[in-house]
Amino acid sequence: MTSVGCTNNQPGSTVKNKTGSWRTFKPISDREKCVECFNCYIFCPEGCIDTEFNIDYDYCKGCGICKNECPVNAIEMEIDE
């Protein structure tokens, strides 16, 4: 019998695994353009954007959903070096 899947034996251990190094593109927000609609905060799948629109680059994977959901193009994606 073959099993597929995994278990997490340590609750809260995802905080230890910073995933920002997986990123190819990095979101850069322009606070001058931001209208504080909270779309980036709401749609970020990793919860990397706080209510003051700061991006936690330790965990941001650079998926670009925040850029796609921003109605005023206040977020640009740049190559992360």
C-alpha cells in the first residue's frame, strides 16, 4: 500500500520555515499611490501583508496576487536579487 501526504508534528513550526528565499519576484509597494483598499492584505495567501501594508519579505513567496488585486497599481513586481 502506498501512502501520499504528510503530517505536521509540530504545530506552529511554519513560523520557523521562512519561505521568502523561494521568491523570484519581489512586490514593491508605492505608498503614494495606495488608496488603502486592503485588497493586498485580504488576498495575500501567505498573510505577509499587515494592516499598515508592510510586506514581510521573510515569508512572501512573490506570487504577485497583491499586485493583481491592487486597483490602483500601487504594487510592482521586481526581480529579487
